[in-house]
Amino acid sequence: MDLKDLTKLGDLSGPLELLSKGPKALAAWMEKRTEQRYEEFARSALEGGVFPENAEAMTPEDFLAMVRALELDIEAEKATVYGRLASSIATGKVKGHLKRHFIKFLSELSFGQVDLLRMAWIAKRFDVYPGTGGGRREPKEFLGADSKTSINRLTFERMGMLDEKELSLTGNQFVEACFRSEELKPSSVGFRLWAKGIVHLVCNEMGTPGCDPFLHQLSEGCHRAAIRNPKTAALRGHPTRAMSLGPVMVVLLVENPQKLLAEWTAVEEVMRGADKVLVATTDPTTVLPPEMNGFERIGASKENLDSSVDTVLARFEESGLR
């Protein structure tokens, strides 16, 4: 095997095999690695329509500082980020004294820390699904902001990138200089977002053996699908509309329809403006009052919980509420 074709030690059995081949082999391997790093730097710097005529803001001194930092950096993975920063400097996106500061910052931060800054930037701007719980992911969890001894927090603070538990103006500018717009989308770091819409369940029989199995099953199904699922009763004189900035699907859950019908004015207030309304009945023989006959009915008995929840989620997607 030609050592110049190697870029990873994993191509050999280990570092000792490379060392056993002697200094010339080691030099050839390092040369190949360095060449690959510069290739990635150049590719990422020129990507996105950067040309000599629109890249006059980078001075020879800036370029030299950038290349030296790249050459001395122990993490080859950062070559792409150096290229992005070089592009931002060349096109004037990074101004004045920040140019040298950002080059220095990038050389001192690990690749993992740069990625944490990116995730904090994304978490601030998007409603990121946390996986567990009903909240959202916050910038502070990526910045180590809740720990006074966190290495990441101390590093980011020293560089002026923190403002309380979020990124400072400098921190935001640094992230935006090191990543292209498509690299600042939630999907670029594997984040899921909460759905824009919600499934608002309305039931005046919560706590009963007939309604609770569907209520709990729907809650679990919605959470797996990253859909918020508030639950309220409909009572006159009490606020019943779920707080939501996005579209709403209302599911009326009934064992005894008269329990909701007795509070129909409040039910109508809940449904006002809803994109979709379903009626879930725990007993297939239940006769619905005329007020509910205009809505799609689904069976919510214990025997078909999975299929009924699947139907609710399918209607949510079909209605474009995602």
C-alpha cells in the first residue's frame, strides 16, 4: 500500500505500524493528510458563489493568519469551518477587529465546542423537540450555562460569547460566520421540531375508566410524533382554549355525550377556529346528539386504542397541521 494514499490511521493496524515503516513513510502520510486538509479548506471557502470580485475584504495578513491557524490546528475536522470563516471574512460578513478574534477563537475551540455553539444558536431560534417532557431544548444546555465549573462555559465566557444563559451578540456573529444558512437548520444537527399544530383533547369525563385509556394512549402517541397535546374540560366561566400559536385539531372524547352537551357553549368556544374536529367515543353503540353529528367519529374503546390513536395522528397530518 502506498503511504501517500493513506489519510486515516485506521487504514493500518495502528500507529505503531506506521512508525515501524520509518520516518519517510511518516512524512509521506503527514503530507497526504495536510494536502487533504487544504483541499477541504479551499472547497468550503469557495463554496456558495465566492469569487475574487466579491471577496476583497480579506487582506493577505488575514489569509496568512487563517492558513497558519489551520496548519497548526490538531483537529482536521475543522478544515471545513475554517473555510466557512474564510469565506465570511473575504466577503465582508465579518468586520474589522472581529476578523482576527474569530480566527483565534476558532483555533482555540475544539470541533465539538464549535458544534455546541451552533446547536445553541439553533435552539434559540427553533422550537426543538426535547425527546422527553413537554418543553423545548434551550441554548443553556449546550453552553454549560447552568454549571459554574463547566469547561465549555468558562471557555465561552472568556471569549465573550455568553450573555447570561444564551449566546451574546459576538457569539451569534461567530456562529453565523462559521456556518452557511443550510448548516444552521435543525436537521443539520439531527434536531426534530415540535409540530406547529396541536391536538387539543376536550373531555368532561377525565378520570373515568372508560375515557382514561384513550386519553393516555393519545398523549403518548402525540409525544412520540412531536405533537403537543393539551387536555381540558369544557366548563362555562372557565378558560378552555389551549394556548397555541399554530393550528389546532380538537378531539372531543365522550363516554356520555350529555356531559359535553351540557356545556356546549364552552365546547363551541374551544372549537372556534379549529382546523379539524373529531369525536372519539368509548362505546360504539353510543348515539351522538345532533350537535356532534357533523364531525368525524372514531372509536376509542379499549379494544382498538392503537388504531384510534393512529387515526387521530393520520388526520392531523392529512390536515397539514405538521
